[in-house]
Amino acid sequence: MKRNLSRGDIMILQLALDRLERDQCFDLLEQTNRQIDWIEVGTGVIKEYGMAIVREIRQKYPHHRIVADMKTCDAGEHEAKQAFEAGADVVTVMAFAADATITAMLDVAKQYEKEVMVDLLQVTDHRRVSELKQLGVTLVSLHIGKDMQQEAGLTVSAFDLVKNAGLTVSVAGGINASTLPAVVTQAPDIVIVGSAITGADSPVEESRKLKGMLT
């Protein structure tokens, strides 16, 4: 984690829009855009609506950073170009993808002056984290997948994987107001929240509350 809490750095709140219809996405953004920092266009939304919805969100929210959660596994150069040309600032790739895929995306990101976030889903070996850093990766995501959340949610021990790695770290996996305090103790750079906000009775109040907990 690269933030310096002694300087008063504030964690970034990233809203994950996933498993939602188009109108739901825009309604949620209308309600929460003043509380959130980054907008994530989730994999399911991208599969349903393609790059068109990324373009729409970029046009409507030009001052937010947009993450296209492509979860790329192959064809890295092509998919990175797709996302960046649609207006995304960050694109995701799976850590288990081939090194050639990841480096291709990093090269494209450099050309566009954008970023690549590597999703560490199912990665448990510190050696892979070291390999990613050697490839030039600077931004990673500790991620407990939706299906795995039914068995075990995000725990503080998950942060051991990136401890002292010198990487910018985002964290995702069923985070809500109850679990966020433990996450905050680990000082990640970016906290990704999905259903706790998108499924709330009042998304604006929930996003405001969660943002207020990020110190």
C-alpha cells in the first residue's frame, strides 16, 4: 500500500456497478457520484452492454476515474485498447493470465497514459506478486469473488499477500459497513464496494456513510 496515513491521505472509494441493468447503473450514479471517487463498470455490465456503456459513463462523468473491469485473460493488447478508447482510465487483467498478456496491456496503458489493475483472484503465492511487480505492475486488486463469498468473506489475513510489496492496492469482496472497519486497519489505497451500496435502500446515504469511514 502506497498511501501515507500520516500525511492524511484518504482512501479511494470505488463503486462497482455489476449485475445491473443500464438504467439502474445511471440511476445509482446520479445518486452517489458526489460520494464516490472511482466508477467501476463491472464485468457483467460490460458483457451485457459492451463499450457503449463505458463511453456513456465517461461522457456523463468526465471528472471521475473509470475502471473497466474486463478481467482480461488473453488478447491483452486488443482489450486494453478497446477499454481505453472507450474512455476508461483503468482496465483489469487476471493475475493468472500469461505474462505476455499482462505486459502487452501495460505497454498499451503507457501509450494512452492509463493504468492496468491486476486482479489477484485465487492467487495465494507471494512469488506471483513478485513476478507481477517485475513485469512493471504497480496496481493490484485483492479480490474475494462473488461465488467464494458464500464460503468465506474478505479477512485481514488476505493482506499478507501484498504486505511490503510496494504496490498500490485495491480490495474487493463483499465489503460493507460491518466489515469495512477491519479493512481500514490494513490501509489499502482503494476500497471497492458493490452490493452494499447498489442494493441499499438509500444508496446515497450508504455511500456517504462508507466514504466517511475511509480515513
